Amino acid sequence: MSKRVNPMAIKMALTYEVSEAAAALGVSVATIRNWVRDGLPIMATKKPFLISGAELRDYLRAKNEASKRPLNENELTCFGCRAGRKPLAMAVACLPNTSKTSRLVGECEQCGGAASRLISNKRRDEFAATFHFKTGAHNEA
């Protein structure tokens, strides 16, 4: 799976040549050209072709937003299937992640691979009603 580029690496007030945009984002020139073919607007009245920083940033944000796959309340993200899947027997381990979040970890019921999901600790009781939390040394009690 490809990494997502950071739109904030682009200055909105500047214009970029294809090679400059590629260097600023850490991608190849071919990637920028593919984006142009995919709909990234360019200023093509004369060479070198220029790309508006504001339009490039908007394009990247739209592309990142379109690639998101929201999960249903009863799903975890399976790393093998690369999709939202229910865990095997709805059993998950609830591991602390930060002071405000926890990570649900389970086994995908379709491929048997690892699946996980970050949740807010405020919504932990909602998820406890949906999933069967495994008891163990790593779970929060």
C-alpha cells in the first residue's frame, strides 16, 4: 500500500514545476505526471508546466479523503484483507494506546489475519456492548 503524502508540505502561495512538486512531496516525477492525468490542474500555456500550490494541496486533500474507508461499528481493519472485517467470534483484546485512546485487536474471521481499530476511551462501553473483550494481562480492567 502506498503512503499518503502530506499536503502541508506544499506552500499554497507558490507555483511548482513538476520536478519541484515531486521533490517537495518526496514522490517521483512520474507520480506527479500521473496525478496530472488523473485530474490535477496545471498551467500549461507555456513550458515548463506549472502547478499552483493551492490547487495541488486541494487535490491531495481530496485524494486522501477519497481513499478513507470508514468502518462499521462492529468491524476492525484487517491488515491482510485491507478492509473492514468482523473479528473471529467478535472477540477482541482492548489494549491501552494513549491516555485518551485504546486499540482493539482481534483476528479476522475471513482470512485469520491480524485486525485492529483505535477507539476513544469515552466510547469504550459502547464497543464493549458490541465486542467480547478478552480478559488477560494486557487488557484494561
